[in-house]
Amino acid sequence: MKIAQVQTRCECQAVLTADVDASGRVQAGRSRLHGEEELAPATGINVGHDQFQVGWLCNICGRNTVRSFYRGALVFHDVADAPAAAPAAV
């Protein structure tokens, strides 16, 4: 699967990050402030268009933050679909 990462700052200065796949769907959202990173709900809006938006619920301050991104400017990287399972102990 190919993933691109988009990020922005919330009004509270937390860094909001989202992983976007090649079809435009948001796979995961995170927020980070003072080195502490937490999961933050994120969703894609108008994902079928070249210009799309990502909306986050910042779990630091509670604000809804929406930012626009251009698909042509994203850099996609290959990532494994699922992490490899560790071998079972015998």
C-alpha cells in the first residue's frame, strides 16, 4: 500500500499528522505536543478530487481543524499492509 503523510499545526500549536493512502482515504491521524504523540481522529473530505481536505479532532484542545491539500504535491511511500507477526515461542 502507498501512503503519504500530511501535517499541519492546530491553533493550540499541536502538530496534526495524517496518513493518506493513494485513493485519498485517511488511514490514521495523530497529534503531537511537547514530544507526546497521541492518536487523533481524522477524516478525508472530497477524497476523489485533486484538491481534498483532511479534518482532525485535536485531542489536545478539542478543536476541529480542517486543512486543504493538493494530491499532486504528495509523496507516496510503499508500506507493508500489515506488520509481520512475530514467530510463536515454542
